[in-house]
Amino acid sequence: MTAHFRKLSMLSLLVIAALTAAFAQNSNQNQGPSGGKTSDSAAPGKVTTKPSTGTKTSKPTKPVATNPRTAAKPTEATESVNGKWWTTGNDFGTSQMFLEQNGNIVSGAIQYADGRTGTFSGVWSGKKINFTWTNSSGDGGSGWLEQSWNNFLGGSYRNRQGVTGSWTLSRIAGNWCFGGSRERIRKVNHGSRGQLFFVSGDSGEEAGRLEGPFIFLRGDFGEVKGTLNYKSNRIDFETGTFWTWCGR
């Protein structure tokens, strides 16, 4: 009896233990997280990726448009005034002058058609020469000359008696191209009284004369008149032919 009762008690304990274990397992499976941490490791935060802060690239600048109306225009270059000049404005008197320029100092020697001589002294500023002069007859004065073009000097003067006048000079001595062709060059020279000489490759040495801004060439049928243009770089003749300046 006692042994039988012990077996029933042991069996009952085993059943109760089995039921308890089964209930516990079922309870764990049905229970879910109800808040709080589920892990000792912190949940990853939201990562914000910032753009790279490298060197900034500047936008290319657009070229500034130039208004052709306001753009600076190149000025005509001037030559040195060195050399021989012929007086084309006869207020000053028929003459020729030799000029020499050293920096901004200009000096010269004047030869008049009537045999007088003179000296010229000036200071170059921009395109203008402010000058004084004297001559062998005791006259003299001051004035200015502007190199408006390479072959032209023009201005005014006032002598010691207070008389004023204009004075213009042009380059005549040098090389002139017949019809503008460098294949037909006339080498021209002149004297203080206006006597003109020139040498050409196709006709040899010829002569003529100067009278102010006019040139007279001797021809088989008389003189042929030519006129200097306002820049003194072209001579137009009555025959329809012309010479252009092509250097010294």
C-alpha cells in the first residue's frame, strides 16, 4: 500500500513538473516586447551625410563687350622731324630748313631764297614744337609748329615787331613713287631758292622748281604743274598722273 502510494506521488510530481514547463514555454512564446530596450546596444541614430566642403570653383567670368563707338582708336604714328623741310606757306618767306631732333629738343638751320640764314630752336611736346628763331638780318621771334601728319608741319609765329603770320612746311626731299609703284621711284631733292632735282630709273636726272605747295616739272612741251595734298604725301599733276610719298 505504501509502495503503491509512493509511485502515485512520484507520478503526480512528474506530471505537474511537465505541465509547469509547458506552460512556461507557451507563455514566453506569446509575450512580445512591450517597450523599453530590447538590447544593451543603442539603436543607431539617423546619419546625415553633409556634402563635401572642397575648394569652391568660381564661375567663369564673361568677357566684357566693347562698344566699337567708344573704343579708343589708334592715333597715326609720327616720324622724327629730322631732315630737310620746304616752306610751303610763304608768310614766313621762301626758304628751306634742316631740323635735328634729340629727345624733346629740336634745333635747326634756316636758308632763305634771298641768301639770308637763320637758326631755329624748339622744344617738342606731344606733336607740337614751341620755338624761337633769329636770322642774319636781325629779325626773330617765336611761335609753334604742329606735326599734323608725318610730312607736314604747320603753325604760326610772331616776330619782334609784333607781326604775326602762318608758317607751314612739307617734306619734299625724299623718295616719291610714280603712280604709287615702288618699281618707279623718283629720288627728289631741292635747294633754298626752290630749284628741284629728281632722278628716276627710267628717265635719268630731271629738273623742275618749287613754288609754295606747287611743283613744276620741266617737260618737252613746257612745265607740268603738280599740287601737294593737305597731308603732303601725294602730288597730283595736271596730266592725271601722281606721285605718292614712299620714304626718305
